[in-house]
Amino acid sequence: MFFLFLPLSLFLLIFNSTPSFAGKARMESLGGEDVSYYYFDDPRNVLTNPAHMNVIKDFIAFEWGADQDRVEGGNSTPKAEGGFFKSSDFFIYGLYLGQDEGYINRNDATNSLTDTNLLNQDNSSELFIAGNIGNEWGTSVKVSKSKDEGTGVNRSQESVSVKFGTVMGNLGAHLKLVLFDKSTGGATDAESFRNDMTFTLGANYSIENFIIYGQSIRDGYEYNRVSDGQKDVTSKKRAYVAGGGHSYQLNERAKMFFNVCYKRITVERNSNLADPNSSNTGLTNTTEWLVPLTFGLEAQVKDWLILRGAITQNLLSNSKKSYSYNNRTERTTTNVNSGASIYLGKLKIEGLIGVGDTANNDGNKKGVLSLGNVLTKTSMIYSF
């Protein structure tokens, strides 16, 4: 049966009438990048901590997807992106294109408006460099800039962010700093969005196959509808994560892991815009905490085929919003993903086999593996 899977998968990849979108296929099928980063060496790890370029290098990667990023806003269509990383005699360098961010903040700032037309991040380019001076280190600079003057309004967007990372024995640390991310011009020339000096700071420590980690996130934005000197919408977000887990090498071909963490997210949002939805007007404070458990398995079943899967469920969760004084416990939080990697020499094709409860389902096909759910998100990596 496995010998039939390779030609079938390649056929679906190329000819399937259902679009085969790119994504972080391997990471998503192992519980998501925020979990699998700590347990598996993967090319996408360099996008979190550039110091991983010292271990994962000399490859080119492509991620299939749309030309605009909507995955942050909950849409299952990810952004097309890709890049290469190459070692030299003295350092490792790389260039990665298309990892646009910031959509979810712009969408939140304007979610009560029907005529906004702000530009999202687009055409981002990220330059990487890494090396080893006793400790492994890496850094990157990402720039995004675009404009559109064809709508009667001068619209523009630009952003700059930097990343720093290090690995010192069993200790790893990384910092992402958004220097600025702004859009001007939307429905009018005066409409603007700005997100300055936000950061993500993380660290992890491993002891044999056990790992503990923590992360602190500061985010937020200012949105102005008209140039009257007032801030029409402001948002401040603080998030903290602390967790740990353990990985097991079951045998030479299979690895299992489990992860549990505590996440706490607080958001303070103030809107002066007229909005029939009272939840989006005035000052709201939202506090949410959750304790998700994830465990998964990756196994090499053939020399050319690896299968993997993971399940995640919130063991505990709670959410409170100040304007309604309601406590709410999250429901239906169990999610299962699976995936596969096909090796053709130095070329590797990775894809999801379904995406839990949201994969190309049309009514009664939720949770059902069908041909339309095979390799629904696809990436290709070539090692050289």
C-alpha cells in the first residue's frame, strides 16, 4: 500500500483540482510551530531563532500559498514564502522572502469599518547571518515596503524588524523586535496604522530529553481614522508562556513527545469609533489563560516516507471580558493533525493530511480523510 502512496501523492500534488496550499506543513502536523520548535530540528526553526542556522543549513525551501497573508486572521490559506540558507568558510547566510506579518492587528483595528483599505505587509525580505564564536549566534533584518497610488488615495506600507538568537550548550534564547510597522492611506489619505517597538522574547533549557521554556510577548497598535489628533483605536497586548515536556526516541525510526504549557494573554483595547457592536466600542479588557496539552509521534515507515501526527487539547482554560463581566471556558478545543514527508533523493516534499476540523470540509466531511484532504498544505525542501 505504501508503494501506491508515492505516485498517488505526487499525482495529487500536481493535478488535484483542490488547491494544494503551502504551509508550515511538518510543524503544523506536530502541534504547531510554538510547540514542535522545541522538540524537532526543522528548517523553519531558523525563523524563530537564527542561531539554528549553525545546525540546519545548506537548503532551499518553498512554501505553496496565496499572495496575501490571511492565516493570522483564522483563514486556512497561508502565505506563499520561501528562501535559501548557505554556509561559507566563515559564516552562514540566507535570504527568506514572503513571511509577511501584521495582518491580524490591522484587521482588529478596522473590524467595525466597511470602507477601510489599508495596505498589509507585502513583499517582505529577510536577510540572515549566523556563526559560531564559542557560542552559536544568529541575526536577521526583515524589511517590507509597498505603495499603491492608483485608487485616488496615496496608500503605502513599510516595516522593519530584527531578530537575534543564540545557543549556548543546553540554553537557547531568541528575541524578535519590530522597530516599526505602519500603513498610511486607506479610505482617505488621513487613515493610518502604526505598531512600534513590540517584541517577542523567549528562552529554553534542555536536560537530556526534557525541556523547559518561557516566552514574553508585547504587542499593540495605534489606528487613526481621520487626522484630528486623536487616537481612534489603541490596543495593548501582553502574553506570557511557560511550559515544558519530554521527547522519547522509541526506536531508530520513531520519536514521540509530549508538551504542556500555561499561556496567559491580556488585551486592553480602546475604541472611539462609532460601532453598533458594543463589544468593539469603548474600553475593553480581556484576560485569557489556558493550559494546552500536546503529544505526537513521527515515524519513518519507509526509506522514502515519514508519517507524523499530533493531538492538542486545552486541559484548562478561561476567558473574561470587562465590558460583559462574563467568564467563559473554551469548548471543543481538541484538534488532531497528521502529515507526511516524501523523500526523493535530496528533495523532500512535506504536506498535511487534513487539518483537523477545518480541512476542505463541505458539510459532513469534518474529520474524514478524503482525497481532497491529502497534502492540503505543501512545502518542498532541497538540501545541497
